[in-house]
Amino acid sequence: MGEKKYKKSRFNAMSHTDSGELILFNSYTGAIATFSKEEEGTVVAALKGETISDQELTKNLHEMGFLVSEQVDEMLRAEFLHQTQHRTDALHLSILPTEECNFRCIYCYENFPRGKMTDQARKGLQRFVQEKSTVLKNLSVSWYGGEPLLALDVIGELSESFIASSKENDVDYSAEIATNGYYLSVEVFQQLLDWQITRFMVTLDGPEDVHNSRRVHREGGKSFQNIFDNLLEIAKLPGDFEMHLRVNFDNSNLGSMDSLIDLLSEHFAGDPRFQMYFRPVGRWGGKNDEHMPVCDSHTADTKVFELSESALQKGLNMSSYVENLLTPAGAVCYCAKPTALVVSADGSLHKCTLALDEEINQIGQINEDGSLDLDYDRLAFWVTSGEEKDEVCQSCFFRPACQGNNCPFYRKATGQQPCSFEKKQIKKVLNLIWQKNILLQKG
């Protein structure tokens, strides 16, 4: 047997830490590895196809996917990975238990056409999951709105039914919720944990005055202090959960970010459960769109990670969402996955929560008996709009992670590749992940 020949993976990305160490990332395996300054020369030589004497290092580079056998067709690998998105043993439901909200955020794209979920939709969902769980391995639920905690009873009824069906059929069940946090008292939080909801997203757009001017209570009252008090009480609780503190920014509140980070650092630094997630405001279809001072694309791309780095340096954790986006298929939007459905309060079915009123997003209805009426032509639009038709996406190093489908709605609206912030700023992301790991090791 001759010596095995390797080549550099086409899905590699390379960067350096602040201290000069080499970082490698591979989007097909999701591997991230750090190498010392002394190892860098040998690693780079191996990636260039040179034979190195350190066979253990060669083995490790191969196992992590940075080196692949010369016979491997990585384009074929990527195509096969894309096909695995059509698996039938997984289901992700994004459920709107109510479409009403107690806030009127200035950048909101919703028009609150419906209130609490109908009895028919609730019964249909329970029966659908009960039947579907007999063939599932994984069931994940994301609770959205409106403000989902306005319908806590619906969340409870459906959660208990989903948990029972999953337990009966040995299905791995997980759940998360996006809430404005106004009603997230300790009592409500504990109840949600009992319903196996362990991942939370709460938005704070600045210190009190700034937040209150952007995330406005529908009755005119202030919202910040109530939310912040809830978070402070939750931080006192033991146990494992993730609290993602989302910050939506544009040109009007960027100047307040340092003050917000300082405030959050004062109370949540050192607690890895509280994690920062910065994202730019976009024109998402709301009535204030034309007046929104959105950041230009360069500012948006850079500020996401500048703010994340600032938070890390002040002891705050970075959201695990960022790292998850670097895993195989991790940056594929839920609406592009055949295994994902959005269920509105009236039982209508969609793919995207940002475009509920778009005709192409009206894909069907769930019936009271649990059966689904689906428009497969509209469904196909969402799940076949990425790498199959885009040569740029097919040749990209990030292809296994996003598969050209980071945001099908963006592609539809602009005709451009919907590249994620993480892909466009991959070197900064890798350095931030390194910083995060250093922080966690110290903590």
C-alpha cells in the first residue's frame, strides 16, 4: 500500500487569534481548531499538500476535515448533505399561540390580525404531532407571536400534549421561546421550564430611555424596567437554561450600545447562561420602514461583531446561536427546511415568520383531525431556492453551513445571495469564538 495522499478541503477558512495562534474552520464537519505559532508552519505545509513528518498531526487534520483524501469529491459531499435536509424523522414547528402583542415596536413588521389560537388549530396540532411522533426521532418547537406569553394557557396545553406524545414514542423533544420579556416573571419562567422550554430570547435595545423609545408598550407605558427586573430575578435561579439577550441596532441607537453593555456586564458578567446576540434592524415590511435609520450593509456587517467583542471583553457571553450557525446546515434558515412549518393562530401554515401575508408564503392549513392541506408548489419555492440554482453558492467555502439558504426571503426580494453575517466576517467570528472559550475557561 502506498502512502495515502491528502488535499486541502475546499470548505476551510483560516484566521488568527489576538495572540497570533492559527485558527482553522471547516464548514462541512463544523470543526474549529487552534494551533500554536510553532505548529502553524507545519499545518500550513500539510494544507499545501506537502508531506510532513508529524503523522499524528496529519491524522488529526484529516479527522477534523481540514485534509481530505485525494479521491474525495467534496462537491458531491455537499450535494448529499443538502439532500439530508429532506429527512422525514425530524420536525420543527414554529407556533404562534397568539398573534396579538402588548408592544408596538417601531420596526415591527406585524399587523396583529388575529388573537389567541383557535380551538380547532390547537386540536389539530395535538393530533398532528401525536400521529407524526410515531415516526420521529426529533421534535423541536419555537414559540413566537405576537407576544406568546399573552397565551400562556395555549403554550401549556400544547406543550403538555407534545411532551406526552414524545415520551410515548421515545422522541427527543426540545423547545425555545422568543418573548419581549414583559410577562417573564420568575413564576412564569419556572412554568416554562417545566414545559421543557429551556432556550429564551429577550430583546433589549439600549439602556432604559433608548429601549423605551423603540420598544413601546401599546398602552404608552414604559417597558424596560419590568423586563430588566424579571431578568435580574431569573439570574438568581439555579439550573441550566439559555437566556439570549438580543439587541436590535440601527443608526439611531448605536451610540447607546456602550452604556447598555456596561449595564448588562454589571449584572450578568460571568454567568454563561446569559448570552449576547446583536443584530441590525432591517426594513421588514412594517409601517415605519421608509423612516427607519437602518445601517448600511458594511456598518451592519462590522458592528455585529464589534459589539459582540466589546461584550466579551466585559465578561458577557456570546450567544451560542453564532457558533451554531457554523455547523453543517446550521446557517440554513428554518423556512428553507422541508421539515419545518410555521403554524399561525388560525391554523394556517407558512414557511417564513417575516412574510406571513405574502401569497407565496400561504402554504396550507392544519385541520382539526390533524391532517394537513398543503400547496406543494408554494412549499417547493422555499425549499428549492438555494444552491441548486446558484453557482456562486455552490463554489463557496461556507456552502455546507448555509447551502445558499440563509434567507430565501431575502433572495426572493433582492435576487442576491443571502450570505450570513458569519460567512462575510468569518475571520472575526473565529476570533470571537476563541475569545469566548478563553472567557469560559476563566469562569
